Amino acid sequence: LSEDNSIWILKADKRNFVTEICDFNFKMLRAKSELISKAYNLARDIYGKDTAYTSQAFLEHALNTALTLGSWAEGLDESFIAAAILQDIDLKKHEKELKKIDPTNRVLGILQTYNRASKNPYRPLPLPELRGSYEIQNVMDKLVKLSRGPEILLMVFASKLETLKALGTSISEPVRREVLEILAPLAERLGR
């Protein structure tokens, strides 16, 4: 830890200190509450140091998504920030723990809606077949309907943004097209 409270660590050793780095970054989250703290501790226990296909730790991805979401939407309900932190957990497997931290089941409902919206794969048509087709508009309409509100859409955008940051230059063609054809136009309409 240096004088300006930043952590300097070798990139190769980062994986060994993911939990500590995330604990440090969690302190930067502005909208902390008891629910958000409980959600972070649960995520920390569940994710551990497991990594996603992007080689980014699940905990790091979820926390960065929550930080991004919090910066985009000042005054956002704490349940959405808590849900962003818990976005990658298996809901069936961890339903009891979720009910323990949130007896109202609001976070569970948000996560169920988020999973319906975000886990819906985009299979782009070949570019020549898209001309005169309503395929892109249909996919955007479906995402909006599955999201049931702008807050869930913002969670999808924040999560995809963190995925893109983690992938760097190794973004696959379907992911690139999903962002350009579906997510970017929707984000623009929401003013993001």
C-alpha cells in the first residue's frame, strides 16, 4: 500500500491477491449499506478466487460492475447494487443464503430478471442477410421486455462493459457485433 492508498502489484501476482484487491476496491463503493455489505461478503465466500472465461476473477468482475452501475445511476436502489455484486452466483444453489441477507427477496427477483435478460445469447445473422430484416430490432425489443426496466438494462450494460475491458483486444466477432448492433444503440437511447 503506498501513500496515496493505491496498491502496486505485479500483474502475474494479481490472481494471488484478488480477494485483497477487491476488499480494497469495495471501500470505494459510495452507496454502502448493510445489504450491500452482506451481498459483498456472500459473493466473496461464493466466488473465492474463481475466474471467468475472461481470466478475470468473478468477484472482481462483479465488484467492478457494481462500481460502474453505482457511478452511472446516482441514488439507485441498494438492491440493484447488491444484485450486481451477486450477478454470477447459482441462484438455485444459493437461494437460502440470498433469503438470509434479503428477507424481502428483492435481490433474488432482480437477479432472476437479470439472468433472463443477460443470459439470452445473441446469434447474429450474416451481414448480407440482415439487410431489410427486423432481426436487430426484434432482439433489442426482446432484451427490453426481458429487462422489465432501465435498471436491469443498466446492469446488463455495466456487466458487458466489464467483460469487454477484461477481454481487451481479444473480443470475438459475435460479442463485438452484439455490442455494436444491440447494446450500444440501446445504451444511447437510455442516455448512457
